[in-house]
Amino acid sequence: MDNQLYELKVKDKQSFIKFLDLLRLDFLQHPETWENKTLPDFLEALASYAEDIQGYYDNTDANVDAEKAAWSTFADIFKGAKVYE
């Protein structure tokens, strides 16, 4: 797992773009860590994780309201879709 992907603080559009670049590199360099390796599987997981993201925030005491999406929320959804079943 690439630490940069998880250490990057996504706060605005530019950092979200950097995050997406790191996510792509993570897939290319570490495909074995991805549960959802095809685009249809990834998009299905992305939709499911977007629906369930509030539970993740609640369980980790993140104090984030997913109904008020921010660039960081989008990044969290993409990270979760990487491994969501």
C-alpha cells in the first residue's frame, strides 16, 4: 500500500486531482491490494461505499457529515471502493 495515498490530506480540487493520480499509480503498482480490479466492479463498489460512507465516519469517530460532501469525502469514497465488497 502506498503511504502517500493515505497520508495526503485532500482539502481542495488540486489535492483531489493529486489523490486521483496516486490512486491510479497504486492500482498499477499494487493491483493485488485491490478487491475491485475491473471498472464495472469498481464503479459498483464506489456507489455502494458512497451510500455507506457515513457508517465509516461514525465508526472511526471522524466527526464528518457525509451529507455535506467535501473534496476529502470524495477521496474517502474512492479509497473505500478500492477494497469494498
